[in-house]
Amino acid sequence: MRTTLLSLATAAGLATVSPAAPTFFPTGTPTGHWYVCTNIDRSGEGKFESFKTDNFVQSVNINYDGSRLDWIADIPGGTHGGVGNWTFFVFRQTFDLTGYDPATANLTIRWGADDSGEIFADRGSWIPAYTLNGGPFIYYPGSSPEHRIPTYSYSQWTSITTGFVSGINTIDFYVEGNGQTDGFGLQVQSFTASPACPCDLNHDGQVDDADFSIFVVAYNMLDCADPSMPANCPSDFNHDGAVDDADFIPFVAAYNELLCP
Ligand SMILES: [Ca+2]
Ligand SMILES: [Ca+2]
Ligand SMILES: [Ca+2]
């Protein structure tokens, strides 16, 4: 019977849709992804009020340091008149979690910033930090007001697992430069999230016959290791390596609801 169903589904030319993954861009590819609002305030050293968020422009890769070719600033030189011209950057990326459950998102990054906020040798007093969707500020890994460390190289890898929201998300990195060779760099190790509505196999916002057709194909293959199975075995809702009746039960429940939450 399973072979018959599979044949029917294949004959009908039913498409299978592999889930996409959420996307977050490193600073190595800033164009269209990383923006910056820059404010120079000679008397603003260390002051939060000196950061501005009212005029974001495209950020660009810097060119003054061969070890920072994937870093960004508002201009390639990263310098605004020299030390003492305290330069307040807010580096921003927006990214989309539409279709994903924000509670399951995990973004693993490492980052660095110039300057460090170490309160000596013109390094300023603002410790580089980010805020996700207006949440609490998170310092450069390992740094804090009680234990200030250099931030001029990439940190250890760090995972962000809280503070995500449905739909469009915004992350802002607040960096105070000293006016000389300033900037910010970020690399991405991974970004994962579970689908918000896993039984919506064709990602159109509802669970209906089109999804059932996709499910039937996977059900007939049974084994997620089958080379014909769509990547990541999306119909294996309970993640046990097989598409069987245990997966059909939640599918029926979602099918009866029709609309994704
Ligand atoms: Ca600097
Ligand atoms: Ca659907
Ligand atoms: Ca299963």
C-alpha cells in the first residue's frame, strides 16, 4: 500500500519544499545588511546620550588594517579627525524570523570593536555592547564595568538565545570610537530556529491538502535516511528519524486547525 501511495504522489508531480534557515549577515558583507548611525561629540565621552539612532546609512568595510578587512565603519578609514573626536556608532542589522518560532532561535556569533572602554590610553569609557530588540545591553564577552578588557580582536563565540521576536528583529551594537581607526566586526557561526508551524510543509501559512500531499510522500518513504527524503526530513515532527504514525497525529491536529498560529 505504501508503494502505491508513493507512486500516486510521485505521478501527481507533488513538490517537496525544504525549510529555509533564518539569515543573519556578518560584517564581511555589509552592503544591504549593516547600517550605522554616527555622531561625533568631543565632550560626550562615555555618555549614552551621545549615541544617535536617527540617521542610519549604509556601513562599509574598513581599509586601514589588514587584520580587520571584514570590519565596518561609516567610512573606510574609520577615523574622524583623530583622538579626542569621540565617535558614537550604532551599528544595526534587521533580520526576519517570519515563519520561525522566536523562542527556539539561536544565533552564534563573535565580535570585536574599536575602542574598548578601558578608561586609559584614550580607549574611552564606553564598553562595547549590543541590544536585541531594545532589550538589555549585553557587553562584549568577558568585559564589564568591573573587569574591562581589550575588545580589539574577535571575542569567543557567544550564543544569543533570548530576546528574539516574531517577524522583523533589530540588533544594535553601540561602539564609542576615540576618533582614530574605529570600527566594528562580527562573524556568524550559525543561526537556527524551528519553524513556527512545522506541519505547514510548503510554508504558505496554513496546513491543508497541499501539505498533506507532501506529508504522504515522506510517510511512504518512512526513513529520514532515505536519499529521496527532503533535506532535514521536515515531516518528522517528533525528530525520531522516521515519518510514521507518530508524526501523522500532530499533522492531523494541525490540519484540523488549518491556520498557522
Ligand atoms: Ca580607535
Ligand atoms: Ca501549507
Ligand atoms: Ca517521526
